[in-house]
Amino acid sequence: MRVSHRIANLTDGGSDGWEVFDHARKLVADGAEITELTIGEHDVGTDPVILEAMHAAAMGGHTGYASVPGIRTLRQTLAERYTERTGVPTDIDNVVITPGGQSALFAAHAGCCDTGDTGLHIDPYYATYPATIRGVGAHPRAVTTRSRDGFQPQKDVLNAAAEGARSILINTPNNPTGVVYAPETIRNICDVARDHDLWIISDEVYDTQVWAGEHLSPRMISGMADQTLVVGSMSKSHAMTGSRVGWIIGPKEMISHLIDLSTCTTYGVPGYIQDAAEFALKQGRKLEEKIAAPFRRRREIAKRLLDRQNVIKLIPADGAMYLMLDIRATGQSGEAFAWHLLERERIAVMPGESFGKAAAGHIRVAMTVEDDAFETALQRLCAKAEEMAA
Ligand code: PMP
């Protein structure tokens, strides 16, 4: 069978990094009790008030083809939200609705990169990034960050990587590290993007989950709105992962091309889902804070527990629903540690190596089980690490 090179090589022949997760899911399916701290899925479902709005919209007849760029009132709501929260004037022609953040990432790269171009991404990275860049026919180039810099990209490394590239994909608050980029990091990224004429694709799907510091978007830096595409989503902010609704905010000319792209790829997002998203956004910060609260609480639990030992190092966990733990003092790789934890302790975490070379010797812990189970799992994880390091 002849499969296009582009599709056949999405993972570049490498592992997709999901082996521990897949095995944990298989054990669960076979009846084992596993504490799953793997993927970024809330332990609560979509709030019933949002589901009621969705139901009402569907019953009200919003089940036909919806407007491809997105329903005007949802785009308007987002335009107002971005204007208010970022201070950057944004109107509906700066907004296109997409089926989730992932398809927005794909569309954004399709908008920025031609076949054979180079798209930068930061390592460690959300697992789909390199394949997303390959998916549009471009070449991913990793910008390595270091654990000892708190995984904040450094200007010299950015500058060296930027030579000849077309775009840079960043993500703050960050998955997998839980790091929020410092204002200086954002300014450095903008300087490099300006100097090398790069598009910035700014994945901000965790922008409502900031526990320390502040979320700063490169689009807010003077002069950068014309070369920045912001990717957003209802998945994390409103626990609507399965609804598949997200967006891109960008310059009007680019957005009009991305709308043409939507016509020939997704043909829009179901109207009743968009109505539910609009309803959810109009509930304001109160609902977002309710959805974010469990992660804020669990981060405190984790900090308290991790403060009591000195084998595992917590990377500053300032945002998103994850903790990145440096377990190198155990003498194990992230992968070996994760397998061991799964087999001996029935706790599933993601090896750092699943997110790139820069996170080797680390594990990512998703704070996605209820508080008591989370605390017990972390205690056992720490005990195991201490035993290995002894
Ligand atoms: N970006 C990041 C950093 C993510 O962690 C995720 C989901 N885990 C996405 C984008 C995609 O989210 P969705 O497609 O559900 O909006």
C-alpha cells in the first residue's frame, strides 16, 4: 500500500511515548486497580449547567451545519474576552472557531509553514507537537530547555535555533512541565521572533490555570499581535475535553485564510456545542475558578509532601494540571521509574522521556484524581523514590 510520506512519518519512526499509559489502560480494562496520573483529563465531567445549555441548543434546532468561521455570537464573546483580559483590541474577524485546540494547532501551522519549512517547538513538549508540524509537511526543530533553568527557554538557544525557521510554537502555562513562562522569557521569544521574522504560535489552552505569577501572552507585547496566533480551547478551562471546541486568535488576513482552510477540512463545529461554549464563557471567572480549584488544591498537597523529602525535586509548578518531578537522584530514567511504579505500586505516571529528551530523568504527574487518592499516591511515589535512592 502506498501511504503518503507525510502521514506515514508522523512520528518519525519513533515511539509515540504512550506505552506506559496504554499498558495502564489495559490493566484497568482487565480489572486492576490503578491510580492513573497520566493524561490531562479532569476527574469531574463537564458541568451540568453547560450540558443543559448544550441540550437546550440541540433541542432548539442547532443541529444543522453551523457557520464555518464559527457562530458570530461565540466569536464576539471571545473577541470581548481577549480584549478585556489582554488589553489587545480584538474583534470577530480576529477569531476562527475550531474543533478543539489540537486542530487549531494543526491549522495554525498550515497557515504559517510551507512544505519543507522548519517549525520550532520547545523541548519538553506536549506529545503531539512534532507530529503536528510534520503533518503540514514542515520539519520540527526542537529548542532544548533545561531542568536547572526551570525549563524556561534561554535567549541564546532560541536565537541559534531560529536561523531559517518559519514559526515557533510555545506553550504557557506549560504541559508537561507546569511551568509558567516569566515575562522575560516571553520578551526574549518575541525579540527572537521579530529578529528572525517568525510566526509565534502560542498555545494558551491552560491560561485559566495559573497558580503563581501571571499569564503573559506574546500577543500582548507591543507590535507582536501581527505575527502571533493564539490557540485556545474549552477543554481545560471548562472541562469540555470531549466537546472539541477551540479557536485561533490572530491577524485578520491570516484568520480569513484559516477560515478557507476550515471550509475544506472541518467544515465547522456543531452549533449546539458552540452555543454551550458561549454559555460557559459567559459564566465568567467564577465557573473557571471552580474548574481550576482542584488542581490548585492538589498542587498545595504536593508541595507539602515533597517539602518533607529531598530525593525528588519539584520543578516550579506554577500552572496547568501537572507536576514535573526530577527523579534523577533515584538513579533511574523517567521511563524505568514509571514502569516500576506501575508494576509495583499500581500508580501510572508519564515518563518525562515521552515529552522529549530535555525531560529525561523526570516524570509527569497529572493532578487528576480526587485529593485523598492523590495524596496517598504521592506518598507512595516518594517512598519508592527514597527506597531507590538509598
Ligand atoms: N495543547 C496542549 C498543551 C495540551 O495539553 C492539549 C491537550 N492535552 C491540547 C493542546 C489540545 O487540547 P484540545 O484539542 O482538547 O483543545
